[in-house]
Amino acid sequence: MAATAVRYLRSVGAATTAGPAPVDPLPRPDLRAVADDERLPVDPAEFRRVLGHFATGVTVVTAHDPDDPDGPAGFACQSFASLSLDPPLVTFMVARTSTTWPRIARSGAFCVNILGAEQGALCRAFAVSGADKFAGVTYRAAPATGSPLLASVPAWVDCRIQAVHTGGDHLIVVGRVEALGAADGVGPLLFHRGTFGRFSG
């Protein structure tokens, strides 16, 4: 698994050691397409409708490569989960068509910012493609990787990329947790059937 991760990270120009990231990252790899015999006879709209009944938390995944002239990178992500306690691992999923993911891959690290109940607007800002997502956003460097840690988030997880797997039209990214923290008394931002919500009572 580790060797596979190193090969993938090298293919997108990510740093695989503690040294600096390459100055000239390689092009994105050509990932295999989903074969016809892997497709189930499920209507995509119905798939989304049914799976939308599963309520999730909402995060913003961020990264920063000092050699990236476009500055820090980030995107809104609801497909985040804890994976392993020993070693401490988390995972998130990202579309293979994402333009933000190659920038995160090149950095070799990321910070998962878990959003609070009042941060729906922040989530929407990071869900927009092609915009300056960090305009007006306050953040500091996460302690282990230097990835952007957004202000006022109730919890955060600072990670280095350990493995990347192909999962249909998405990539499954596994991160090894280097540092994390949380604040008490802040409720989570929830996503259910296309809308934001929160706990009540």
C-alpha cells in the first residue's frame, strides 16, 4: 500500500519525503475508466436521491504548497470519515475531475476543517469552482503540515497523504493524522437531502 501511494504521489509531483515539493509537477495521471461491466443498472438521479437521505457532516479540505503560485487550495467535502485508530487514519473522497485535488496531491498533506452549524456560507464559498475561495477567509497554518486551518471551525484534523485508491469516478484518499483539535460547545453543520441543517434540542 505504501509503495502504491508513493508511486501515485510521484506521478502528480507530490513530495514523498520531508524535503521540498518538486518545482515542476508532472501532469495528472491517466486513471482507468469505469468499464461497462462495472456499471450497475441504477439511474444516477435515483442514486443521488436515495443516498441523500444519509445525513453527513460537512468539511473543507485544505492544503498549501509553498511552490504553488496560486496560493492555498481547498474544497468543500462531505465524504469524510475516520478510518483507523492505530495507526490514526482518516479518509475522504474527491472526484477524479477535480481541479483542486492535484494541487492538494502535490503538497503531500492536507487539513480537514470540520464546519460548525453557522458556517454554511463558508461551505458554499469552497464549493464554487474557479473562484478565489480564500478571499476574505481567515486562517492560520496547521501545526504539523502548514495546511490552512480555517478560523472558528469547531474541529480540525491535520494529515499527510498515506495512500490514494481509485473508486469509480472518485479517488479515495487516506491520510495519516499528525495533529488534531476541537472546541467544545459548537454544534456541527449537517447536510441532508441537499440542504444544510443542525441538531436541535
